Amino acid sequence: MTRIWTRKLTLLKLGVVLVLMGVLGVVVMDTRPASAATMVTVSAGDLHTCAVTTTGGVKCWGYNNSGQLGDGTNTDNNVPVDVSGLTSGMTAVSAGDRHTCALTTTGGIKCWGFNFSGQLGDGTTTSSNVPVDVSGLASGVSVVSAGAAHTCALTGTGGIKCWGINFDGQLGAGALIDTNTPVAVHIPFTLEDHDARIMAALDGLSIGGGGDTSTALAAIQAKLDADLDAAVTTRSSQSSVDALGTAVASRSSQSSVDALGTAVASRSSQSSVDALGTALSDTSSQTSVDALSIRMDELEAKLDEILGLLSTPGSSPGGPPGGPGGGPGGGP
């Protein structure tokens, strides 16, 4: 009888254990898939991982010595934890080496973690285990990407801005200097790019047929300004920019341009003009001219005298008719 009760008790204990194991197994199996199903995008860094949830929140897990999990601590975690203040309103996340950045629905960027080289972009080099705003990028960004110790963002206008370490020129700013705030990447600009952008701007405008001309002109001017700003950052385009600047001079300045053209006549021409002026004002030259004029007057008077003698009737070089040595019948 005692053996029977002992067996029943053993079976009862075994049943309780099996039931508990089953419940725990259900809990584990139900929890993991449900957790994974709430993520819509993921990014793996060096030793940590982050993801964006369907509600727009950000969760991170893994190594956390520099605060790259963003939960307000520096404690490693082997399960996802909420990033402080980012439970909604986020569209993308990018995990770097020991820092992380996320993109907001308004096009802004927030970063957290290691910041020795300014990779958080908040204007400091102080690490943070909670998200901080990137300086100057509260909106207008469409893509964010975190590197080992630098970060880059693609703007809605097609430009790129980067910040952080730059010993290999990874910021694309033309100088090997780290920066803790975003700087524009210098993208080469050609006249073909300029023409294409202007044509694209014109194609999108409706100047004729009742279109708003002032709006159209303003759009063209804005495009020209933007393209010129980009062009002057590239030396190869400088001559083209100078030529363009000259070509677009206002008509009101034309008279000034003409006057300037006259004023900058070559020195050789100026020398010739000066020499001519000197010759005309030279006294000796003037005296010679006067003397020549007097001599011409004298010759003209002598010619008139000769012509007068020749035109007198009966006159001859030998004397008047009937005088000494005259013709027949002359003399007493």
C-alpha cells in the first residue's frame, strides 16, 4: 500500500514538472518570434546591433562600453533594449563601430555612443549614451550611414554631408581635418551638369500660357546661384565661371564696359598718340611748317608775275617793239 502511494506521488511530481516545462517552453517560443516580427529594418555595427520597430521606435543590443545602445547606460545587453527617447518617429537606423545614428520622420538625425572624433555631429567630442541632435540637420535628410568613426547623410536635394574622423579623407571635404559638425562633400561640377540642371529647371516651369513669369525667373535664378556656388569650389571650373560672370553683366553697365575698353588701350598705341601730340606741339616743327608756307607764297607770287608778262600784247623778252634792236623801221 505504501509503495502504491509512493508511486502515485512520484508520478504527480513528474506531471507537475512536465507541465511547468511545457508552459515555460511555450513562453520562450511565443516571445522570440513576436519580438522579431516587430522589427522592420536592422543594422549591424562592430559589436552591437540596432533595429527600427513597426511603431517607429529604435531598439539596440550587444556591446555597450561607449553607450552605443543608447539606453542611458554603458552596460552590455544580450536582448534588445529601447533607445532612450526614441520609442516612435524614426524611419531608419545605422550602426557604426561604437556609435549609432537614426533618421527621424521629419528628416532629422540623432546619434549616440562614442564621439572621440566628432562622429555624433553635435559640435562636441563628448560621448553620449543617449541620442543627441546632429548640428544643422534637423530636417531635409533622406539617408544616414554610420562608418567606423564618421557619419554621412544624403539630403533631399542630392547633396552629401559628412562629419567625424577624416585622416583618410573620408569626409570628402578636400582637407584631412576631423570635424564634429556636418560639412558638405565637394562633388565635381561641370558645365554639362550646369546645362542639364538648367534645362531640367526650364522643363518644370510654365512661363507661357498664363504661367507665373516671376516665379519662373526666381526658380531659374535660384538654380543659377546654386550651380555657381558649387562651381567655384572646383578650380577646373574657375575659368568657365569667370566667363559666365562676364557674360551675364547687366546691360546698364555696358557704357562703363565700353569706357573701360577704351581706357585699357595698349601702351604702344598710347605711345604713338603721345608722339603725335609732341610733334604737333614742337616749336621747331612749327617753324619749318611756317617757313614752307612763306616759300610757297613767294613762288606763287613769282608765277603770277610771269603769267602776267606773258599775257601782255607785243611783249617779249628782247624789249618793246620799235625800240633799239627792234624790227624794220625802227629808229630814226
